[in-house]
Amino acid sequence: MRWLLIALSLAIASPAFAVQPDEILDDPELEARARDISKDLRCLVCRNENIDDSHASLARDLRLLVRERLVAGDTDDEVYDYVVDRYGEFVLLNPRLTGSNLIIWLSGPALLIIGGALAYSFIRRRPTEALAARPAGLSDEEAKRLAELTKD
Amino acid sequence: MIAELGHFALIIAFVLSLGQATVPLVGAQKGWVDWMRLGTPAAVAQFVAIAISFACLTYSFVVSDFSVKLVADNSNSLKPMLYKVTGVWGNHEGSMLLWVLILALFGGMVAVFGGNLPAGLKARTLAIQGMIGAAFIAFILWTSNPFWRMFPVPADGRDLNPLLQDPGLAFHPPFLYLGYVGLSITYSFAIAALIEGRVDASWARWVRPWTLLAWLNLTIGIALGSWWAYYELGWGGWWFWDPVENASFMPWLIAAALLHSAIVVEKRQTLKSWTILLAIFAFSLSLIGTFIVRSGVITSVHAFASDPTRGVFILWMLVIAIGGGLALYAWRAPQMRAEGVFAPVSREGGLILNNLLLTVSCAVVFIGTLAPLFREMYDGQKISVGAPFFDATFTPFMILLAIALPLGAILPWKRGDLSKAGKKMIKASVVVFLIMALIWGLSADRSPLAPIGIALAAWVIFGVVVELADRSKLGKAPVSETLRRLVNLPRADWGKSVAHAGFGATIFGIAAVSAWEVEDIRLAAPGDVIEIGGYEVQFDGVRAVPGPNYQADIGRFTVYKDGEVDTVVFPEKRFYPVQRTPTTEAGIHSGITRDIYVVLGDPMDGGVQWAVRTYVKPYANWIWLGSIIMALGGIISLTDTRYRVGAVKRAKQKAPPSAVATPAE
């Protein structure tokens, strides 16, 4: 919590302005890459904010660092590696497709396949079962009343 | 004195909720009618007591009674009256009081309007609602009491967080709570049905309007929050996948799934246990959302509280509500029998696909939101899961949903024919492909975002048109017949069409603004002209203006289009001295086809130049317009006669004449 307080007081002391005009690179192609990378990097002292949007001075340092590496000729991946080496995986808003992160990435498609299979087997299995069983727990009178209630 | 009265009313409400939680339940189990009936007055009285308590707290804020600690911490005598009132729920304690107020409101509404419910179901539903109420009132009384006094009394208050002093955010919590606290009723209905061991078409018919009411308020609440983020937080982002946003979005997704599956229960007597499960999940996610926001377990801009005793208390409520609900479900659900038989390709099949996509997409959001927490508990490693992840993993499900929606919506019940449905959509799909090709051909960067997104939106909206045309026999029958059929369509079907069209409009807004937004960042001196997206934006200057409880620098920018003045915008930089916080107020000119969005940054070189950000955001408003249309669809559906109070009774009275008429023919 303490670093958060320090960060907040820093942010208040020097209200900066996300990407500032003086940071922008002359080469529009490099600048576009820098912006894209910045959107994937977390401002370490903010909550859930990327460095491209952040006012914090630490975010500005990171933005300048990214641009420095790009100007030095790094590829995008090299820039990410460089930043992760210094700040840890916490800095990546897009978790890497490795190790236990695979669970996060693959759970969606996996659940879709499992759920789809379950739903399909539910639909297919039903006819015979439903033919065999009378509506459970309903007397004739209740069934009639139900039919009246559900009539449109 | 007034604060003590509020405190006392809350204690009374607690005692009433304990009675409401037990007496009707025992009565229902034993078949004692008197005991069952007690649920109704108890629920109404509980609501009245909490309303009095809430009114007392509001009064303390309005008169700036700084001897109440909560008021001193969160208000200020200079604050405008609107924000004195909305400041009541702009803090942890007050917002929890709003939470229970809405909980009791829903309980009271079921008590008053639920006259047509079977006595046993009503008694059990109100009892479950009473239990939730008792738990949350206890939470307020023991961990988050808003009525504590402080001594010595401070001369003035510490003011409300300036970010919250805004009309959009002022009304965001009440709608959000009407939504996700409203889902408590569906949960109570589901648990009551499990205790009774029966779920039938009439149960689905009783539950659907409450779900609809909760869902439409949640839609409005989320849209308001997103709109607020758009104009208040800086650069016009409208969704950040922040844990707090996700907390409200997950119940929305499940409530949307529940709305659709309840239709299947009502019409076709199947998917019963699944619908019950969704009802339990929907409110469980509301509770988890409350836990995330209120415990500070995942800190963010919105998280006000970070006291662990509160977190532990809510965690126990979670365990009991979710664990108890699921245990009861595991015990009782196998007794429920599905009756309606249907083929995979059918309306039922389409609705199952809808449920699959909505629940899995919700699971993706859930896993992404909680992954950092679980990872840190597991091996201490800190990771982040942010917007790029959710954009990549959540969007595909919405694309599938949008593709499937029009086809599913025109399939008949029981058994459908996909090629027949396809034939109905053939003209629409040709137009959709033309639109896609045209946009792709005109685009400079050959990005697939705009063509695909806008084609999807068109597909969904054309689907609605085709369905309405099909049902009204447009072109196949005389115009008068078509009109008659349109007018006679049930309100629920109109609601469905309107809501689906709203979904299409939202997709359109999201695709257009994501693909076509243009941005300009620069240092500008007064007199400079910024050319952007076909507009010339001239920086006229900045002047300092004092506000009621802040100081502001207000910039003036004249926007020209083809040499003519289009509009003038006034972006502000504010400084709130009490909280020592700066905020930016973007200068926005909203339009149906585009927003002009100008942000004033810091002065440079001693005020000669200013950092200026200018955006043109095409069709941004369609995002919220679509959401409002979706909510409107919900309102239209709610007015359907079938869901009105007493509808079931009336149907029963009507039945005999028709039964007599049949043999006479």
C-alpha cells in the first residue's frame, strides 16, 4: 500500500499529461509502434491503467524508455523483453502465452468446447427419456391447470 | 438526533428482517397460513424502516451535519446541493445503505405486487429475501455504520472525491444497484423453488419480469458508468476492463442469459435446472462484485474501502449464499424433469447457444479478473490481466453471438430448418456483404476491424427487420394486414426486437469509434489551428474562472467545418483545493455521427503554449444510445399483458367460456 501512497502524492505533486507533445518521435511509424506497445504496458503505480493513458511521472519515464529502445533499433518483442527484465511480468497487461498463463488464455475456448458438447448431448439424449417419463409430480388436474396457465 | 433516529430505524429493520427470514419459511414448511402471510407486512415494514434510515442519513448530508463522521469525511458545506445528496452513496457506508434500501425495495415490491403468487412460493421467496437483508443490515451495523458521531465536531467537511462530483456518476450507483441487487429476487425465487422442489411454466413467468427489471436497470447503470468514464476520465475511453467494471458486467451477462433461458422454461418446459442455476449464479456474481468493490481486494479508482474485517464478513456471506444455494441445487435439481423435446436446430437450440456464449464469455471475464489474485495466492507471482487480454479473448464470443442471433431469432420452436432460416436472411446477407466490401474497399489501412464490426451490426439490425417483416407478412399481404399484424404483435416480441436492434447499434458504435477515431497531440498557442478529421479546430485562448468549490482554467476552441463555424467547445482543467486534486473536463461536442473531443493539458513556457489533445470520435454516442435502446426493449417487454400483475388470474377466469365454446363448434 505504501508505494501506492507515494505514487499518489507524486501524481498530485506533478500533474503531467499522458503522452506529451515533447515525447512524440519524429518518425510516425516508430511513434505508432511506441503507442501500440504503450497500450500493453501497465503504469506500475496506477491501478489498471496503461502507460499511454497515465498521468504519472513513472509512466512518462517508461514511455520515454520504450521510445529510446525503438530508436535504438529494437523489435517490439525486444522492447517487451527489456521492460519485463527490469520491471517483471507485472508490467504486461497482456499476460504471456506461457506456463500457468495458458490456463487464463485457453479456458475460454476450452469451456466453449466442453459446454457445447454438454449442451449437444443434452439435446440429443432427451427424446427417448422424455417419451419414457410422464411429467414428474403432476396430477392430471395440475397438468390441466398448467396447460391453461401457459396458454398464450 | 436525526442521525440517532436513522440508526434506530436501521436496528428496527434488522429485527424485522430476522422475522421475515424465519416466520414465513417455518409457516410454509408446516403449512401454517398465518405464519406464511406474515412475510408480506414484514417485507413492507422492513422497507419503510430502511427508507426512514436512508432519509435520515440524506438529511444529515443536506444540512451538512459534520458531527456525523461520515458527513465530515465525505461532504463540504460549499459543495453544490446535488452532490450533497448524491454524496450519500459516494462512500462505502452510505452506498451499503443504498444497497439494503434497494434490496428491501425489491422485497417490498414482491410483497405488494405478488398477490397472484402461490402462498407457499411467496412466503419462501420473501423469507430468502429477508435472510439476505438480515446479513447485509448486520454488515452495516457491525462493520460499516454510517451514523457514528465524531467529537470534536470539525468546522467543515473533507469533501467528496472530485471525480465523483459529476451528474453521470451521481446517478450511476442507484441504477447499478437496482440492477444487481434486483437480481436478489431471482435468487430468492430460485431458492424458494428448490425448497418446494418444483419449477414450472408459471414459475418462469413470475421470475422473468423481475429479471427483466433488474437487467434493464443494470444496462442503464453500466451505460451511465461507461459514459461517465468517456467524458470524465481523460481520453475518451469508454471501457477499461477495470475489475470494478467487470464486477457489474458479469451479472449483466448472466442476467441476459437468464432472460433467454426463462423463455424456454416458460414456453417449452425444459432447461429448468439450468435456469435455476443461472439465477443462483447471477446473484452470486453480484455478491462477488460487491466483495471485489467493497473489500478492496483488488484496489482501483472505485474502491473506497480497504478494511479487512469488512472483506471477511462479505466473504462469509458469499460462502453461505453461494455454497448454500449450490448445495440445495445439487440436492434438489435432479428431481426436475425436462418435458419439451426439440431438435438441435430450433429456437430452443438457438437460445441454448445464446446461453452457452453468454456464460462462457462471462467465465472469461471472471477468470481474467480474478487470475492475478489467484496467481498471487498460489506462488506469490504478480501478474496483470488488462484490456488487451479481454479485447482478445472476450470479443470472439460476442462476434459468434452477433452472427447467431438473427438466425436463432427466426427459427421456429421444436424443430427448425437452417436453410429455410438462411433463405429468409438471404437478401439481408447480400446487403451485409456489400457493406463489408464497400467499407473494406474504402479503408486506407485495410484493417478488418471496421468492415467486420459494422457488417455484424448491420446483420443484427437487418435480422430484426427481417423478423418483423416475416411476422407481419410484409409484401405478401395487404398493407393494412401487415400493419394490423405489427400492432397485434405481443409487447414481449416488440421488446425483443427493440433490444436486439439496440445490441446492433452498440456494436456499430464500438466498431466505428475503435476503427475510425483520429487523434492529434501537440503544443498549441492561442490562434493556432489544428486540422483533424476534416475539421479545423482553432485554439482561441484560456481564462481562469472560479467555480463553486474549485478553480478552473477554461480553454476556448472554435471548430470549423468547410470554413464555417461548426461549434465551440470549452475544455477545462479544474483544481479542487479541499481534496487537493486536479481534474480535467474535456470539451465535447456530441453529435449523432461524431463527437469532437478536446482536452486541455498543462501550460508550457509560462503559459505561452498549452498541451492540447484533439479527437474526432465517429459514432461514439451509438454505444450508449444502443444500450438505452436495449433497456427500452426491456421496458416494452415488461408492459406485456402476460407479465402484468394478476395476468395469471385473468387467464384463469377466461378459460371456462372457451372450454364451453369448443364443443359447441
